[in-house]
Amino acid sequence: MAHAGWRSIHGVLTLNFEGLTQERGELSTGAYGEGYVDRRHPHAYVHELLAGVEDSIGKQHLSLYAGRGFAPFGSDDPMTRPFEKYPVNHHLAQILERVLVVGAARVGPLIGEFGVFNGDEPLSPGSPPKYSRFADSWSSRLTLLPARFVEIAASVARVKSPEVPDGHGLDQDKWDFYTRYDRRTSDSRVYGLAEWAHTSEHATGVLTTSLSSWLGEAAVCKRDVIAGARLEVADRPEEEPLTDPFRTPRPPSDLSNLGVSRWTTLTGALSAPRLLKSWFSARPFVEVARIHVAPGDPPGLFDANLRYGTSWMWMYSVGVRLKVGAIHDRMGRYGAAVVPETGTGTRSNGSHDMPGMPGMSMPGHSTNAVCTL
């Protein structure tokens, strides 16, 4: 990630090389999207590339950004949250990697955003967006900062044919509501997120699928040890797989799915203190998830007993997070929509200096601060 700015003009660039490192997807039971099943798909090489202007007029902070990035909808990219595995609701609770224009305004504790973008999802990490479809979809998010460290947000979106690039697939109406708490000091952190997300899929105005998700997650850090837990109940649409059972046709071969499955996942995570050397750190972690899958409404094609021999499963993840340089913090908010880490403090015109950039003095966000991922 890189940021640049000159007076009121700012830019952000985020590159993502998962297309090279996990071409077959990351094994993640219950995950889905962009043609992957029970695997998390690699994201686009150009994750964010935006430029914008922002300034303050009286008590109002205004911004306008354009480029490729996150639509103003839902919660944080799961990559920046204290868990390694993405939740099942990733495609219900975020809209990313679109060509968009997004405006934002902040007055006191209230932030409003509105954006227009192309509805089509990337077909692969390197595929370009359909520029001819720009502005066929829109989203809006309203955020309230009622107290320090507390954030409440509601979003609505209309996304045209996300899975069929020519624009003749299922359309989506999307809603999201979340509340977030994140208090950091120089040597501790307390974090929590509660979220509801819902997506309705339509074909020529007729409802075909209704997908919902409830998620709650929390993490506590002290003395650089991070412990966290997440409980999620989320619906997953089912499509006919290819000969590779972890893949589905892209674009899909039909304007409907083959029912719904409901995934309940309880995850526990523990991260050891970082091994730190100058600008480089390594943090070992272990994550264990207990997963249950049941038929949704309507029941889907997927049968866990046929695929895995059981509808109750375990998923284990053991690894090391490597970090070079500044902290890779929250993503998906631009300009006036950036939430100050203090919750209600005044944000200067330099809001392109996202938390974690060199020189920032926010507690817990310097390059070598403890309790960072």
C-alpha cells in the first residue's frame, strides 16, 4: 500500500499478489465467491488505485475520489481484522475492486457516503473491469460516531449483474448494519464487531434468492498476545460445480442457483508476541474453527455428508504473519469517510495519511507498536 498527497489532492495504491501465491484459492471451508467453493478466491492485483480531492469548509469535511477500489458499503475488508480466515459473508458484507466515483461528507459525528460503480466482479485477478458498465450500480453508507472508539454504520446498495460481465445476470439488493468498538493504547487493544448483512438476488424483478448473515467477533490484546473469537451464521448460494469440486463456472451457466446452505462457524484465534527486528516483524498464530452446515431456504445442492462425510467439521490454521514497514490498516474508506481512531476527533485535511503510515502518532499505530497485526 502506498499513499501520496499534494495540498488537497491525494492518492492511494494497494497491490495484491494473491493471484500468484494462491491461484487455486485458499482452503477455507464454507467460503465462496467468484467461481470458488470452500476456498477463498485470490483478489485482483490492483486492489485499490484512486485519486481524489478533499478539503474542509467550515465544520464540514468533503471529499471526492475516483478510481478502482471499495464501494461505500458494509464493514472492513476481513484482511485487516484480527483473524486469518475470511468469514463466509465476505460477498454479502463488502463490495470491492470496482471502478467507482465516491463522494463523502463529514459533519461532527456523522459521515455520509455515496458511490456509483460497475456491477461486474473480476473474473480473475488480472481481468480488467467492464468500463462500459460504469455507473450501472450504486451504494451508500451512513456512519455515526456516538462516542470515542464506537462506530455504527448502515449501508444499502443496488448491484447489477455482479457475476455476469455482459450485464444480463442476477441483480442484487444489499443491506448491511454493523457496530464496531476498537480501543487501542500503546500496549493494549480491545476490539469488537457485530454485523447483520442481507442480499436479495433478482431476475427480471422476481426474487430468486434471499441470503442473510449474522456475525459477532471480538479480540483482546495485552503484552502483545492477541486472543480472539468469532461466531458467524451465514447463507451460501450453491451452484453446479465443475469437474473440480472447488470451482464453479464463471460466468454461471444459469440465471439461478441450486438452493442455499447455511453455515455456522465458531472460531478461536491466538497470536503469540511478534518477533521484531527494526522494520520487520513476524507474528506466529493458530486458529481453530468448528463448522456446521445445514440446508438453507430453499435447501441447496450441497450435501456436506456426501462431500466430507459429516456436517460437523474442524478447520485448523497455523502460520506466521510477516510485516514489513508501516501497518496495513483499515481499507475501504476514502477522504472524509476515514474514521479517526479516537472515534470523534477532528480529522485534518491529511486524511489520506491512513492510520499506520510513517510519522503518524496515533496510539498503537506506529510501525513498531505492540498489539498490531
